[in-house]
Amino acid sequence: MNNIYVALIFIAIGILVKLFPNLIAGYSTLSQKEKENVKGNGFATFMMVGFFIMGAVILAGHFIAIWHGKPSLSDTLGIFVTLIGAVVFIVAGQWFRR
């Protein structure tokens, strides 16, 4: 059940990041030119989609793990999705900044 809450939190964070780009870590320390690049390149939209995908994978993985009779698998999936998503956001953040 905790994984369902985590998935819903990721989806909510995606919506908030799209509405308020200042929530992106390091956004306030960027120069005005870099902020314009981030807005023009659609990084907030990319993060929203990324958080939606992370939430959907965790949610689907939870139900698939229950269907297969291995609920402990969904706990591990949540950790892996979070770690992989963080790495993707860091790498993409550098790419969108330039």
C-alpha cells in the first residue's frame, strides 16, 4: 500500500514542478540566461513527464507484483525507479541547461 502512496506523490510532484519551476533543485541559482534556456527547452515539462512515468511504473509494478504473488518485489522496484529517475534527471538537467 505504501507504494501506491509513493506513486501518487511522484505524480503530484510532477504537476507541482510543471506549475512552479522554482521547485527544481538549483533553479534559483541559475543565471537569467540559463533560466531562459531551461524554460525554452521545456525542462519543467520533461520533469513532469518523468515523474509521471516514475509514478506509473511504481503503480504498475505494485499490482504486477501482487498478481505474481511476490509483494516484496514492489518495494525493491520503488527504490530502483527512484534511483534511476534521479540519475536521469541529473544528466538531463545538465543537457537542458546548455
